[in-house]
Amino acid sequence: MGGTCPRCGQSQGTGDWCERCGVHVAQYRADLEAAMAASGTAAAAPPPPGPPARAEERAAARRPAGFWIRGAALAVDLAVIAGGYGVLVVVARLVFREAAGGRAVETTLDAFLRLGVVAYFGLLTWRLGQTLGKAFLRLRVVTTAGAPLSLGRALGRVLAHLLSFMLFGIGYVVAGVRSDKRALHDLIAGTRVERVP
């Protein structure tokens, strides 16, 4: 893309998102031009670019979500998943007229649960930047540069979640002791969780 960000004046590379302020540059520029056309005024020049900020400084400028609020968001997500799974079990029992003891039904439900968890966390984080729990508590997942996640990165983050869990939860505790509040799965996937302003 090149040029400078119309919002903060940061010199841009080839990405669609400003690394300093996190705005989608082309969309912001289009909105600015539309507002100028509607009002019939000239656009104010963007502020002069300051010295380029390092990625760590940009990340520190945003408010990271701490350990406890992230845990609360995960609890909401697990409640949503448990509720959905409970509905699925009831429907399966009604359709197949079988208690939970049927091996075929049990195997199918287990597969749906696993795929559902990956789809829930991966697809919502990719498309919306947040799961229902994170949306409820006004949190979002972004890359370390502040951009939305690609599908591959979102799914990779879900797999990294498994590692955080399999290490007896220590991967989650990492967020409580680091100053940037990034858990092990964030470090692996190159993501962070921030509060939505």
C-alpha cells in the first residue's frame, strides 16, 4: 500500500492496517473523503509523522486484558459451549431414541463437540476478533501489531490453546505474570488480547 496513515501519519508498509493506530487505512481514507465531499470542505492534513514506534511500544500503548477478565470471558465461552452441547445431546436422544449409552451416538457427539469448539473459537476470532465471552466483556484478539487475525492464525491460536491447557493450565497463568498479559497461546500465535475502547 505505501504512503502514510491518514489518521496518525505513520509511514506505511504494504499492509492494509496501520501498525501504530490499528486503523484500516483504505477504509479510513475512503470515509474521510466521503465526509469531505458531503461537507464540501478540504481535508485537514494528517499530523506530521513522528519517529516510528517499535512494536513493543505500540502494544504497550493499548490496554491489555488481564488474567482475571480473560478467565471470566473463557468461563462465559465454556458455558455457551456446554449449553450448545446439552441441546445437541437432547436432540440426539430424541432423534435416535437412545440414552447416552449408545456408542455410535456418543462417538458422533464427541466429534461434534471437538469440531464445534475449534469452529467456535477459531471462526469467531477470525471473523469478529472475539468470541461471545470476549464480546460480553469488551475484549478482542488482535495480532501483536493490532491487526485482525487471519484464518490460519486464528486456528493456530486454537491449537496453541490446547498446549496451554495440556500443560496443567500453566500456559494460561503466563498471562498473569507477564507485563503485556499475553498467555502462552498468544506468544505462540503472535497475538494479544486487548480491551475494546
